[in-house]
Amino acid sequence: MYYKGVFILSAEKRSNFATHYSIFGDKKFDGKFYDVLAYNMTGRYDGAHVTVLDSVNIKVSLSQDGGWWWYQSLGAADYENDMYSVKLTDGGQSYILTLKQKPSGGTVLLYLVGGDNWKEVDMTKINVEQW
């Protein structure tokens, strides 16, 4: 995440989310972490929302105009790794996250609402926008 172009928490191949969250949040995490994409915040209440399309496809959309997605300190582009693929849609305002397998019971997918409110994706809510 970038606030008016200043790095806060980027999306990188080697995730630094768990370290940041353990310092500034209230939980410690074990396991493997992936940063899918970061976005540019222009206001304190900027964020994203998600729509679960099916058991492996999730649409993630910016909740405000004027932002953009980042990956590895650059403007985002489609990419793929061992766990998922990312395809930008809607003129870059959204992306489709396609998981390579259905999430297990220990998998947690998070998105940020309002600049400081992490929410967990509810995979049972198909075709419902989660804000």
C-alpha cells in the first residue's frame, strides 16, 4: 500500500506482511504469506472490496477512483506464481485472483477496507460484494 505515493506496505514476491502485522497489529502468524497486489491510497478511507466468483476465483476491486495497483514497486501487471494467477480487469480498477486449488481450512485471504481495517474474505458468499 502506498499513501499518496509514499511506501507503507508494498506487495513483493517475498511477503513482509507478517512482520509488519506482528509489529503494528495484535497477532503473530506462522506459515507462508503472499502479497497479491498493493494499491495507491489517496485518502485515509480508501480501500478495496471483493466478490467471490466461485471456489477459486475472487474479484478484487478498488473502492475509490484515482487509485492503481502495484506489485514489486511498479505498476501492476498480470502474473502467476505457484499458488495463484492475477489478471487485471476493468481498466485496471479490479483484478481476478485465481487460486490454483480450493483454499484449505488454514488458508486466510485478507483485504483492506478504509486504510486500517483488515477483513477476511468469506468464501461462502458467492457473487456478493464484501466491503
